[in-house]
Amino acid sequence: MKRLLNTVVMALALTQSAAALADQAIANADQIKRGEYLARAADCTACHTSTNGPLFGGGFAVSTPFGQIFGTNISSDKQYGIGNWSDDEFVAAVRDGVGKDGQQLYPAMPYDSFTKMKRDDVLAIKAYLMSLPGVHEASPKTDLPFPFNQRWGMHFWKLFNFNEGELQADPAQSAQWNNGRYLVEALEHCGTCHTPRNLTMGMDNDKPLAGGDLGGWIAFNITPDRDAGIGSWSEQELVDYLKTGNVAGRASASGPMAEAIEHSLQYLPDSDLHDIATYLRTVKPMADKQQTQPREAWGKPTQDAVLLRGATAQQRADNAGAVLFVGNCASCHGADGGGKGEGFHAYPSLFNHTSTGAADSRNVQSVILNGVRRHMTQGEILMPAFAAELSDQQVADLTNYVSKQFGNPAAATVTAKEVSKLRSDAQLPSPARFAQGDQP
């Protein structure tokens, strides 16, 4: 009898143990699944995966005014990745900007936004990364010139620019608003590109989301100001743009924003995108005296393709921008510049477009030089790069024509020298790929 009782007790114990293990396995699977979503939302691949390189193996070069900063290997590899990192060490790197060895991290890693993340969310990302195969490969070492190679200097940078602490929900706001705020301010770290920088290259928190300068690109104002920002956009238009990168009569994504949509935003559920739009439409509007009407309200169709027929050599020389447009752009964007086709694969109109209607034409120049490539779940969006086809003067002439005819005439002041600088910058990786921001 005693033996039978022991057998029953042991069987019950084993059953309970198996049930506990099963529950733990389910919990781990749920954490990994959430971590995958969070890693997408935080766009970890942008910096921590090199072009055509292994996932999370590091090596992507982030170009800064001080030199190149290389994304680190965050795979599960124990030698080169995070395989031997404790939970506290990983959280400290993501939220505090402090590496495993206590070394200060450069703010190319947007820990000034990630500090607002929940600890459980950070650990879910770690669980996801640890569930993937490791990459047994060292990423290139960041080696900035003096004095920027003195990482201890980040202590002083943090004194002025780092407000440590998890974002707390506002009980006076809806769950949707609070989720949108968390996505915008923490996970998607929109301010990294869309907030202007101060003298120490920290975010100017007096002008949140008022637009940022990314060198070759402008990350536009995404506050609800009607002229400078997104005040004239509907919630659904914002959602469609974040999901697809294109809204007819408004915008088509290029540059760093196209990368943010490609790697991150297109994978978010529509509910999250609506929450982002809900939050953005409530932040403080930030005006810009250079924008006297909405960017997408500028421009009109052209008839230059017809007018240039039979033109003399002198007439063509006097209208170099129009000639370049007809020869290089009209076949896709239409003879009148109004675009071609409908739906996802439509060629966008050049008038009523946020890039051409901006008071600064750098995005137009950069699109001409670099082209556009967005790998989307619905297909691929392509525009050829003309850097190898057009001279600096030709790019300047074409940009000025596009601004004057289809966009904001105030931006039609580009010189060949300015294009030459952008062309040089274009030989480097996108200067804000780590930060996600172009514009709607």
C-alpha cells in the first residue's frame, strides 16, 4: 500500500512538473513572439544588420558629422554578440547607453528614446534575439577621431541631453493615445530624425517633431501645424502612408523614411498605426515661417513637353531644366508631371507632393541622385538613381525646374556646388538609417 501511495504521489508530481514546464514554454514562446514584434517596431535591423549581411550581425555604418559609427553584433553569438549578456547588461545598453564593459555608447544608438521603453519589452527583444542563430563574426570597430573617440565625454552629453526614465501612461488620455505616444516617443523613436538638434547634437526638446536636418535629407515637421506639418492630413491618410509609403496627392516615401517603412512600420498592425496617428494629431503644432502653405498644396501641371517640340538649340539651352525633365522624368511621372497609374504601383505626381513643395529641396536632389527603392510586402517600388547619368549642374537645373514648376519656387536656388556636396555624401550609407525619419 505504501509503495502504491508513493507511486501515485510521484505521478502527480511529474504531472505538475510537466504542466509547469508546458506553461513556461508557452510563456517563453509568447515573450519571443512579442520580442519579434518589438524588434520590428524599434527597427533594430536598420543599424544592426549590414547591407546583404546576416541578420543582427552588425556592421552597418552610420554616417555622422564626426565619422562612421558601426552597428554592433546583437545576435545570440557568445563571443561577438550578446550571448553572454545578462538581462541587466542588455537593459543598461538599450535604455541607459552603457555597454557590457561599462563603456559609454554613442547616441547613434537612440537610447535617449529607448530609455522610455518598459523593461519587460526590452527583455522580450533580448529573448527574441537569443532565439535566433548567432552570427560568429565581429562587426567593424568604431574609431572616431580625437576628441570624439573619448567615450567618457558622453557623460557630459548625457547631462544636457539624456532624460532617463520609463515613459509613464497618462491616465487622462485614452489607451490608444498612450500606445501611440509610446510608439512615437520610445519604440519608433520618431524624434531621432524629426526633432531638430541643438548645439550639442541632442534633440531640441523645445521643438519636438518640428523637423530635422539629416544632411542629405530633411525629416519633415510631423506636428499638426497645417502649413508646416501634417495638419491637413486625415487619420487614414497618415495610416496609409505609414503602411505603404504612398498617399496620392500627398507624399511618397524616399530616403530614410522609406527604410523605416520598409523595415518597421509596414509590419505594425493597423491598430498601432491608428494609435500613432491619433497621438501625432494631438502634439503641439510647430509653425515654420518658410512654409506659407501645406507642402502638398504647391505646383501645377506643365505643358513643356509640347512646347519644346521643334525648339531651337538656344531655346533648349535656355530651358535646360525642362529638357532634362522631358528626357528623364516624363516617361514615368507623365508629360504633365501628374504621375501615371493608380494604386500601389502608381508613379507619383510631382505636384501636390510634400517633397517638391518643401522650402528646402534637398530631398528632391537626393531622390534624383540616389533613386528610390522600397521593398514592401505588396511588391517593390523602384526609381532609378541618376547620380551616374547627370552632372552636378544638370541635377541643379532639374531640381530647380521641379521646384519652380511642380513645387515651392522658393526652393529653386540650388547650385552645382551644393549638388556636388550631396553627391559626395551619397557615396556613404544613409546618415539617418538608424533613426527612421524622412517625412510624410
